[in-house]
Amino acid sequence: MYYHVRSVLELAALTATEKMVLVALADMADEEGKCWPSLATLIARTSLSDRCIQRSLRRIPAEFLVMQPGAGRHRTTLYQLRLPLPETVTLSPKTPNVSPKTPNVSPQTPTVVPPKHQEAPIKRPGRDQEAPILPFASPVFAEAWQSWQTHRKELRKPLTAVSMQALSKQFQTMGEPRAIAAIQHSIAHGWQGCFEPAPPKDAKPLQRPGEIPSVHLKLKDVFRDRSIDP
């Protein structure tokens, strides 16, 4: 019973192990302070070894606990607790269980609560705005753009309207072939941002329109040194 446990907790003459064993017995005791648990039950309740439990039972003073071997149910040891009641606990005499009469209450009609007015959701800048129009209308770019959106969702970084507008301007500057290559390159590397692939180290610089090749310039210098008109 709960007041037996409180009585054990208020005892100051016991060690921690003895008090733990006595608390387990008090928790299983009836109103008269009697219980008859087996040794296996006490081991499961206290998480102590059998030797530790038996040694603690022998050390508990007889003024707190009396043991009667074989007097309990199934020939187990009967434990009789002799604990003073806490000051805040008073035992009331037993009264027969009588179910209280319920007064006759007429059923009340449920009140109908009008539905609350639902306000329109507030649009957050940069997230709930409409997506910008794609810079290129070709099916190839549309497929690459859909792959890029799926890739960002897998990274748990979905594109916002602001980032879509910035990418659209960037792709317009790059051109469609470079934009598609940048998307495929960034997805292959698992990047969050969109970057173009770096040019190979042995790549030759591109010749601008109207620019004279460097080989022709060198030959012209040779002919000039030899005073030969090319």
C-alpha cells in the first residue's frame, strides 16, 4: 500500500539496500501489512541478487519486519510489516461499496457553433509567388529544368520564385546549350548551385570573328625580317 511505502521512506535507521527491499515488500503488502512474494519476485522488483536480498532481510530489525517461512501462499515466506503510519495518513473504517444514485438530468440539446471565418492565407515573399516563365521553350530545356527542380527537392532545398528568376536571367545570358550543360553537370555532382563544367586544361582558346590567326602573324614577321613581300 502507498502509506506503507511512505513509512519505509521515512525510516532513517536502514541502509539503501535494506530500504529498497523493504520498499518492494511495502508496495505489495495489504492493509494489514502482509505479503508473501517469492525470492524471484523480489529480485525482479529490486534488481538485486538473491544473496543481497537475503542478507538485507536478515539485517532489517524485527521491529519493522517479521518473517514466517512457509506461512504464505504456495508455502512461501510470509512477511509481516510493522511500520508506523505517516502523520498525514489516517485509516478510515471499511464501508460497503454502494453505488451513488445518479440524479435524473434531462438531456440537453447540443449547441451549434457557427464555423469560423477562414482568412485567406498570407503569401510569403519568395516562396508562394508564381514561378517565372522559362527562358527557352524547347522540349530539351524543359526536360532539363524539370530534372533540376527534382534534384533540388531531393536535396530538401526546393527552388523559390526568387531563385527561379535569378536562374532564368543567368540562363538567358549563357544561352540554351550552355544552360543545359550546366544543369546536367551540377546534377551529376550533386551540387545545390548550378555551375558550368570547367574547360579542359589542353583546350585551345577560341578565335574571335575577324581575328587573324597567330600562325599568319608569325609568318608575316618572318617575311618582314627577310624583306620579302608576302
